[in-house]
Amino acid sequence: MLCLILLAGSVSGSWSFEQEPADRPPEGFEVISAGTPPARWVVERHAGQGVLAQTEATPEDEKGRHSFALVEGSAYGDVVVRLRIKFLTKDGQAGLVFRYQDLDNHYLMVLDAKSRKIRLVRVVDGNRVAIHGEDDVELETEVWYELKVRLEGPAITARMSGLRLFHAKDRSLPEDGRIGFFCDDHTRAHFDDLSVAPIE
């Protein structure tokens, strides 16, 4: 379900999947893949709850590709972004993409369940660099984690389930950009409750 609200020239939005039909792509999202064949994202139902999932795994010898499910139609600058994520298996990477310009220019908030790391990644002109992060973070399977990322100019502050992870600054991508979900093509994870709001 999509909800958009105009507030003083800014846009607040929230996206959940309770009312979406199962086994179909969600309304209001565009899937972009770094590789072929393209990834497939669909709504799934688990314990009566609608969630978004990437469903088609990449063959073992082609790992390293990833895809995005991006909110259509809007670009966001200084905002607070929230989402929930749950890993189904103890491997792979998933998280949040923000200030997305194209496949070669965006930021990633990457949760790595296998290596127990969380990274803020900058992608500029196709070059992917981890600019901040946390090690030894326990990421259990079948547990929902809430991410909160505050974007204000070059400042990026990240929290997970209420705990502050890091505060970083980076001026590489100052333009407004799209937001959405990120997932390696071989990762099994569920996503839900994406929201964006102006900074208070």
C-alpha cells in the first residue's frame, strides 16, 4: 500500500504490502538489476503478513550481482528514511539504497548477515567504496530489524532497532535521489514498511 502526503513542499511517503496481491510485483516500485537476467521482486505472504522479496536466486557461479526495488516517481534530499528487513538465510547482503541517480551513482546501507558487518557504501562512476561501518553486528535469521537513516546535507546518521550505528559525512552525491530496497541476487530476505519523512 502506498501513501504519499505533501507537507510544505516536501513529500512524506510510506509503503507497505499488506493489501498487495501475492506473487506479483508491488505497485509503485521499479526493479533495476545489475546483470541479466533481471531479478524478480514479488509480494509474498508469511503468517498472514504481506512482505516484499526478491525471489529468483542467481546461479552459484554468477554471484556478485545485485538489484534494487526503487520507489517510482520521486527524488528525496534531506529526509529520514525507515524500513524493516529480515534475513531468511545466514548469507548474502541486503539493505537500503538512497540518493540513487543510476546504477553507477548511489549510496547503499548494506547489512551483511554472513560477515556480520554493516557498511555505508558510496558508488560513484561505478566505483564502490565502503566509507563507514560496524563490525561484529549480530544479524539473526527470522528476526525483523528496523533501519533508520537520517540524511541532512553531507551528514548521514544510521540506527538499527533504536541503536546508533554511525554518523558519517560524504559530499560525493549531494543531489536528491530515489530510495528503495537493495538485495544481492542470491540473498533471501524480506522487506516491509519503507517510509520517508522530512527532518523535524
